[in-house]
Amino acid sequence: MRLDIQHIRELFPILHQEVNGKPLVYLDNAATTQKPKQVIDALVNYYELDNSNIHRGAHTLADRATRYYENTRTSIKAFVNALETEEIIFTKGTTESINLVAATFGRKFIGKGDEIIISTLEHHSNIVPWQLLCEEKGAVLKVIPINDEGEIIFEAFEKLLTEKTKLVSVVHVSNALGTINPVKAIIESAHKAGAKVLLDGAQSSSHFKVDVQELNCDFFAFSAHKIYGPTGMGVLYGKRELLEAIPPFQGGGEMIKEVTFEKTTFNDIPFKFEAGTPNIADVIAFDKALTFVNELGKENILMHEDTLLEYATDKLSTIKGFIPIGTAKEKVSVLSFLINGMHPFDVGMMLDAAGIAVRTGHHCTQPLMNRLNIEGTVRASFSVYNTMEEIDRLYDSIRKIAKLKNK
Ligand code: PMP
């Protein structure tokens, strides 16, 4: 189905403004997407009508807030096709979800000499928690190499797997280059070697249908704010038997069954991992973002984003001095590039002056930038509300900017 993009844009109040005297073109969607009115209204409605603490209240507001909060869990279960709602844990975001696995699975199952495999494409949030864990446990961190196009070298990955590999933690879609990793094959090989697999789904979950049962991943982490939802809210999916086998993350209220000074028993999953008063409003509002995505249809969103990516890649490639970074065969709507002779930061500043928001720098993937022998890139990333006309604006500005150094 072809989407009515102009109608969709009407739902996003933030898009209708001028920046530096020009209509805003927002192309920083891989960093965070904008929020439709339904999500913003849900936040206001919650605080105006329903605000109360959840799960233990014996009054109507608490009951209502609890129901809305748990409704989101049910929606997320469907969104990633988990088997049970208990397998959906609320966190602050992808970063916290990964740290949760490092602190719990890592504490219990990773020991001296054990190995963890990540890839060259990782975001810092899927590198640093494992470095901290390896340092603490005397474990070894191994890294899957990539080719110059920004794709994982699968044969090299298979060679890294040993009987000591306990966990493979890889990004599903690269935020810096847009590469889609062959995660199904990675999961199959890792499982054959006896290792568990965590997928960093921060970028994939917004672009295409994720089916955790079909993928057969053990953990899947993502953030609401990249799927038109609020910041400060994320998800960790985990298989029931694993979530039950690993210790709690943080201690406090909600995550207990019974506390005495001698001994505490823990609540069942998912509450075992949700200590303290959670981010109730943002969880409730995220449900509206999921409804927005479901109503449009992920396959329709993807089709529109792919069209934008192809159009932008073809058009910008005609500019003298334009150097695409990351040319994987399988990729989503991220266009990373350099302009010959110019620092990415300067390009970003000039685009901003033209009302165009992109991201510049290392995109929290410094080791990847080192591998590519660059300091950073300019990254334009597209979303459902972006248009061909906006790509034309990007093209016109880049053409002018590139001319300064590429006569
Ligand atoms: N992994 C990837 C691939 C990302 O793009 C991001 C966000 N840039 C993260 C992890 C971290 O997500 P968050 O900051 O929402 O925790």
C-alpha cells in the first residue's frame, strides 16, 4: 500500500517549523524519530487523568494506570512476536537492556577464559558493557571483522566460534552505515556452538518486522524513541527459561516477593527485572507509537524508506566529491557519506544553516570508524514522514557545499 505521506506529516507537530529561516528537513531519524501527536497527547493525558503508581494501588486511578502500562507489554509481545508477555522487560532503552544482560547473564554464565563475540559494526553500547564484564571476569572479547562495504565477514565469524564462546552479541542493523546483518545465520551458527545470542535491535525494530521466535534469538534489545515513541523507555526481550535462570538486575521495590533481613525472594519475570517505580507515562505513550506503526504497516513504511534511500543514493552519487560510506547490499534507510576535502562537522553545520538536520561524527561507533580509516561521516537517515522533495533539498545543499572544494 502506498502511504499518504502528507497526511502522516500532519500528525507530527515538530516538522512544521522553520530552522534558520528555512522549513525544517529532519534527516536524523537514526538518532531519534519524531513523535506523532497521539504519543504526545498520551503523555499529557496520563498526567492529567491517570497519574498514579502501578501494580499495588487499590484505587481506580492505579488500576487504570496499571492496565494501560501492561497493555503496552501486550502490544510489544505482538510487535516482536514473543511467545509470552512475561518475556518483555521494560528498561530505559537499548543501552540499559544490554547492560542488564551483561550484569545478569554475564554475572551467572560468563567465567574466566570464556569468550564473547561482537562485531566491528557495534555501537559503543554493545561494546563497553562487554569490555567491563570481560575485565571483571577474565573473559575474552572477540570481534568479527567486516569488508570495505561494511558487511560482516561470515566465514571469519564462524572461525571465531569455539566451545568457550558463551555469547554472541551483534547489532541487527548498523546505525552508522545501515548494514543489515545476516542475523539468522549468525544465530544458527552460534547456537550450534552452544552460545546464546543477543541482538541489538535499536535500528532494526523501527524499519522492518522483527520476529524473535522466527529468528530464535535469546535476547533482543531496542528503544522506544527510535520507533516514534518517547525517550527513556526501552525493551529487553528474553526467552523465558533464560530470564528465569539469571539473577535480578537491580534490587528494590516491585522486584521482590518477600523481604526479611535474612533472605529475600524475588518476584516472577518480568517484574524480577523491574525494580522501583518504572517510567509509567512513557511506557503508556509508547503503545500509541506502536498503534501508529501497525496501522501504517511496517512493510509499507519500509517500502517508502527504501524508495527514499534509493532516490537519495542515486541522486547524491552524481555530485562531484560525494563519497558514500557503507555500501552493503542489504541496508536500511541510512546514507552515510563524506565530501571530498571537507570535515563532516563543517558539512553538518552548513546543512543546519539550510534547515537540514543530519548527524555528523563517529555515531558512537569509534572502532568502526577506525576500521574504515575515517574520523566520522555525515549521516542522513530517513523515516516514514520524509519526502522526495526533502531529498531534493538535501541534494541542492550538498551540491553547493561540495562545489566549495570540488571544482
Ligand atoms: N545500538 C544502536 C545500533 C543504536 O543506534 C543506539 C542508539 N543510537 C543504541 C544502541 C543505544 O540506544 P539508546 O541510546 O536508546 O540506549
